[in-house]
Amino acid sequence: MGVQGFQDYIEKHCPSAVVPVELQKLARGSLVGGGRQRPPQTPLRLLIDADNCLHRLYGGFYTDWVSGGQWNHMLGYLAALAKACFNGNIELFVFFNGALEKARLHEWVKRQGNERQTAQQIVSHVQNKGTPPPKVWFLPPVCMAHCIRLALIRFHIKVAQSIEDHHQEVIAFCRENGFHGLVAYDSDYALCNIPYYFSAHALKLSRNGKSLTTSQYLMHEVAKQLDLNPNRFPIFAALLGNHILPDEDLASFHWSLLGPEHPLASLKVRAHQLVLPPCDVVIKAVADYVRNIQDTTDLDAIAKDVFQHSQSRTDDKVTRFKRAVGYYSATSKPMPFHPQHYLARPNQFGMPGIVPPYVPPQMLNIPQTSIQAKPVAQQMSSPGGAPGQGPYPYSLSEPAITLETSGKNLSEQNNYSNIPHEGKHTPLYERSSPINPAQSGSPNHVDSAYFPPSSTSSSSDNDEGNGGATNHVSGNKVGWEKTGNQSETQARGEPGDQTKAEGSSTASSGSQIAEGKGNQASTAQIPCLLSMPTRNHMDITTPPLPPVAPEVLRVAEHRHKKGLMYPYIFHVLTKGEIKIAVSIEDEANKDLPPAALLYRPVRQYVYGVLFSLAESRKKTERLAFRKNRLPPEFSPVIIKEWAAYKGKSPQTPELVEALAFREWTCPNLKKLWLGKAVEDKNRRMRAFLACMRSDTPAMLNPTNVPTHLMVLCCVLRYMVQWPGVRILRRQELDAFLAQALSPKLYEPDQLQELKIENLDPRGIQLSALFMSGVDMALFANDACGQPIPWEHCCPWMYFDGKLFQTKLIKASREKIPLIDLCDGQAEQAAKVEKMRQSILEGLNFSRQNHPLPFPPPPALPFYPTSMYPRHFGPVPPPQGRGRGFAGVQPIPSQGGKLEIAGTVVGHWAGSRRGRGGRGPFPLQVVSVGGPARG
């Protein structure tokens, strides 16, 4: 586990360092020594890392998460949390992980593998027992992070998203903006000298909503128990193993610290597999080693001693060791003085003032210790980070580790500011934007120099991930040839690079690990696993991304940082790749496709919208036509998708090509996002519906499909159109629609009391597929400029997993009629009928015998302007074929013949005579290439 096991070590082995606290009492300042209290005008400001706290913000591990999520229950919990914080004088700021983090890709791959196994355990448990799985198997419902983000915006709790390195940005944001504490659960925060560190896993709100409790980690107590000076934490973290220097590369060093006489020494000679010592043993041994280092500034000497028995890639390991020390050193010291990064907010006298990023505890009146712990006399570090001051019970006499790092400081690159207080009914895409010249002086303004010219045409991996290797090749088509199978592309690097790297995913390749430290005589074969954070054989070279307008990139960065936009969009525009999380899927079920494959066409069209493929190619073709030249061959726009599902390992990405709409030229992204005309708003809506294969008149009719149910109907229509095995049956479609219209949807307390005797395994998988579709609909809606108001996209408006289970059981097992499914409400049943007709409008259910592994792109229908309802306005008619799905004309039933160039080449018989003694219909003639056709 490396450094990630340090947090669990604190919980299990340092009980005196984990103390319960009540946040309302901290906010009142009643526990401060001397009886002084903080003025009530100054709230207790806490920063929450949502990446560690999603399950607590969701409402806890209650059992009904397996059915797809109970979103109104979550909404009620967050409303009670917001009210408790308001009444308790607590100000929360929730920071979401919006970074791609290629440097931590190997950690994500391991986590996806574990979650994939958990999903199979959940499915097997439900199939065998029919009961909800235990909470230890908690797998976040699909789209949970985005639902929580939208709910927090609704309750005016400020949110933000990271953009490059989540941990560093959270720490920098916490220090720059004067937060009093950090609520998280991650070893990186425990080792970064955060003054007040609270547990996200222990965050609990009482049933009456009046008490908000958690645990506080006293890191000076942890340092005392380890007998380790906190200034040595960066070296300590680097030698434990981390995302820069994995613990697999340190296995030889860790075993050498234990020595041959250790009771666990026999474990290291296990045949044909890498065996790492237990995490708690490694932590104690590494702490003893770091404590005895004479000169902590001589990293070369430390690295030479650590890797003295390394058999290969020693220089690379030394380099990454130094990078790891530099990484944790940068997060451990206070941020430099940057007046432009201070937040202006009212001071205790009600006047706007400048809040320094570091405030002494006597001004904040936050206790140095817990309720039971004794107060500590030492003050926190000053902004200058002078040695000898800190929240530790002894003087830190030795200097902190300093290491020169390249590039700008994080505080200079990622300048966050307060999110403006906006009403919950304000469309997110119409919020303040850095494009407006009038706002150029605001703290939200992003200079165009932020994006170098190369960032618009190609994206590069994180330098800490792969040593600066680029993600896209330079030039138009260098090293890229499109083949029939997109995944059969040549991996980056020479074939010999894989054999030169130390270790592989198999256990056959190993390295000699000498014992060292008095055990040089005995050696053992311990294979080293994959160790590079982003390894050459894992990544794949793709063509350069098309250029994106600087205004679009500035708007995308602004909305991304403020948490106002789906994070995939910024990843696609700047990096050209995304990561898709695991959902609950039965890999043995052949009737339902994996969610990653099912919604891949949606993402392909969204990619085409983001890179303005239709308009750019149309302009190029027009220019070639004017110059009497042949149309150029367009280079494909390839996006890398990292995902894990049946038959697909997360070790390598899949290459997915962006697609443009066939029947309609979608405007460029700048018009979609920044256009203010009514026509632009109509185009946003049409682009969204086209991405979801739902561009039909009935879908735009509010009498048939209310606005708050449009996302539901679009996702269900998309699922119905899957060109393989039919996903949704009639009764299952009715169950989705009936629960969306049920009044019980908005009664979470009644739903909690509802008991389900036997869960439906297929219903659980359908719920996961549906929520994956909602996830992609949110992605498409934000990419198209948010034509659907964000309040109407939230799943608590139309879905509850537990309610869907009850409706599905009644419809599938009990075979009750629709009127009973709607609780006897005739009006509700009529609405279900209308919505079902709107969803199935124009669809043909003749299906192939075998499911297609990759569905073909759909041909979009054309509808006249009069078919669009008034509240969306007119839509310009597209260029191309007339009305009809896929441009296919129906074959007449009265028979006919086929002519090519005037010659009859075939004919077919018609149907029988009609009723009433009518004669046969006249013969139909279809001519191809005849004189009339030219």
C-alpha cells in the first residue's frame, strides 16, 4: 500500500492521535484556553475533499445504494447538513477531484480492478440471497459525484474542481484562502503539515440535525509515537512508496530494513510472486531509518544507500526518489506570500478586508487539541515558515527540506476565487465568464497566455507521470495509420523498451534483491511488478488534437474550476482522454451490454461537438470546391478512453474516433457556448438531442415530455434503440416511467420504510445502465451549452432506485396492469402512455439475431420548423435528405420492379387484394440512373 496505508496506521496504532470533536463547539470557540471566544461574525471555515467524503455526503452506507441511488434521500441529507452548518456558524467549501492525474494512473487501474471484483460480488450476492449487499462492498452509484455537486450548488454551498494535481491543489487552496481546517481521509494530507486535519470518514450528522461530529487527527501525537521529526515527513513519505516511486521498487529496501532475523523474513522467498512486508511493519521500519539519517539535505547520499542493491534502473529510481521528496516538501511548507491570491470577505467589523492565508490560532480560537487533550502552548507556523514554530510539542530545530522544482508555483497556476452567490435557477452556462472584457480585472479572469499555442493542438502527459513523454505525436499523420480495428495501433516506444523496463505484469521476470544491512549473503528472486506510473507499453500514441479557440479554452477552464461543468469536457479539450469508472454489471449476462460500450456513440458525437468537426470539415470542403480541388482527407480525431468492463482491462486505453452528425451541420463550440440569440439556444437543444438519438418532435413537446423528464426520456429512448439484444422490455419501460411520475418519489421518508422482499438482479443492472446514461446525458448537456436547465437534469427529479425496484417487481413478477402500476391514478397512467409513445416514436424494432459489438452511427431525421414547440423557437432546416429515419423509404406493398439505366433488372410481387373487392394496386417503378435521374 505504501504511503496510502499511513492513514489506516494512524487509526489503528495511534489512538491518542484520533480524538472526537463537535464542529459546532469549535465554531463557537468555547474550548479555547483562557475563555476567549471568536467573534460570532467569523464562521469556522472548513474545506472538504469530496474525493474522500462522497459516501458521507451521499448520506452514509444505508443499504439502498445498490438499486441505483436514492437521490431525494441524499438531497434531504444535504439540506439538513447545510442547515446545520448555517445554524452552527460553519462555512463549508467542497473541493471535487476534476483532474485526470495521469501520474496516478497505476493507482486508478488497481482501484478499478478491485471495484470490478466488488461489482461481481454484489451481483452474485443479490442473485443468491435477494438482499442488499453488506456495506463493506459499498460501490458508489454511477454519477454520484456529479449529483452531489449539483445538490451542493442548489443549497449555495461553494464548490470547486481540481484541474491538474488534486492533492496539491487542495492543500494550496486550503492555505491560500485561510481555511481553518481540512476534512479528508488521505495519507498525503496527513503528511503535509495541515494545521487542523479532520476525518471525512467519521463525519456524521445527528438525526435531529443539530450535532455535526467528526474526528480530529493530532499529527504531533503521531510524530511523537513514531519518534520522528515532522520536517522529515517528506523523506518518510518518499521511502514508504507512492505514486511517483511505487513500493514495488522499494521492496528490496523494505526487506533489508527488517533483516534476516525478523519473523516475517521467510515471506520474502515465496516462489514466483512479489511479496511486500505488512504496511504497519514497513512504516515503523522506515520511521526508524529516517530518524537515523544524519543529513536530510543530502538526497544523493540517501538514495545511494537506499538503492545500493538495485539491479536495474537505479538512476531512474534515484530521480523519482528526489521527485517524490520534492513533491511532499512542496506540500508540507506554507505557501509564499501572494497578495493577489487573498480572498476579500467581510471582517469582524462587517467591512471587506484581506484575509491572510495563515492566521495564528489565538485569532481563530480553534483548540490545538481535542476535547480531552491538553492544549499545546506552541503556536502554528508563521506565513514565512520559520523553523521552531508549529503545532508540535517540541522545537523543529532542523531546517525543512528544500528542493528546486521546475515550473511555476501551484498558487500561480491555479488561482481559485470565491464562487459568486447565484440563485439556484440561474442556468450554469449563463454564469459569469472570463470572456467578458468588463470582467478582465476580476479574480476570475484567466489570461490568454495561460494556454500556450501547443496546448490547443496536442496534449501531453503529466511530467511526473512518465518523465515528460508526450501524449500526442507532432505533425499531421506521423506514426499513425488508421486500420480496421482502432485498438490495433502501435504502442508508444520501441519494442525493446518493454524488455528493458524492470518487471512486467507476469511473475516470470524478476530481479535479485540483496538483503543489505547485515544480510548481504542471502539473496532471493522477487519479481518486481509494473512500477512506472504511466508505462510506455500501457499508453498509445494518438494523432494531435485539433486546435480549439482560446476563448473556448478559457471558458472551459473557468467553468471547470468553479465546478459548473462536467469534468470530462476539460479533459477531452486539453488532454484528449477520459477515465470511465466501474459500475455494477453482471459479466456473465449476455443480454445487457457494458455501459462503456452502450453509451460510446453518445461520447463519440459529444467529441465531435467539442472539436466542431462538422463545421470545420464543411468549411474545408467548401474551400476546396472553390479552388477546384479534391476534398482533403481528414485526419481522425481520436480520444483515449480508459475503462474496465467484461473482456477489457484498464491497463490500456481504447481509441475512440469523434463523429460528426450526418444530417445536420452543428455550429462550432464557440457559438454553442457563447451565443445569445434564440437560434443559438435552439441549436444547443438540437445538438443535445442529436447526441442522445432523440431528435423527434414529440420529445420537444412539453405536453408529452415535461422539461424535468426530458433527460429520463432521452436515456430510455437511447436504451431502446440499441441495435443488439433488446435492453428494455415493455414492462421495464413502464416501470421507469411510473416511478418518475409517482408522488412517492418526493417522499424519501416513506421510501425508507418501504421493504423489498427479494431484489431483482436484472433491475439492479438496469438501474446502473440507466444512471450511466444519465451520466452521459449530463456530459452531453454541458458540452452542448446546457440547453436543459441544470435543475431539470438532476436525477432526484425523475429517479429513485428503491422505488424503481418496487415498480419493476410489480410489473415483471406480478404482471399487474398499468393502472395498478400507477397506484390507480388514471391521469398518471395517461401520462405514462404519452411518454411511452414519445419515446417509441418512429422506432423500428426489427433486430439482428446477434448483438453488434459496436453500434453504427445513426442517421438523424429532419423535422420542419413547425414541428419544434414554441418555447424552443424555430430551427434552421438542415442540408441533406428529407424527413425520415436514416433516409430509408418504405417498400410499397403493392409490388414493383427495379430499373437501372432504363433496364429492368428485378421485380417483386405485391400483397393480396385489399378488402371490399378492390382491384390490385398499380405497379410501382423504381428507377436508378435512368434519363429522368440524369
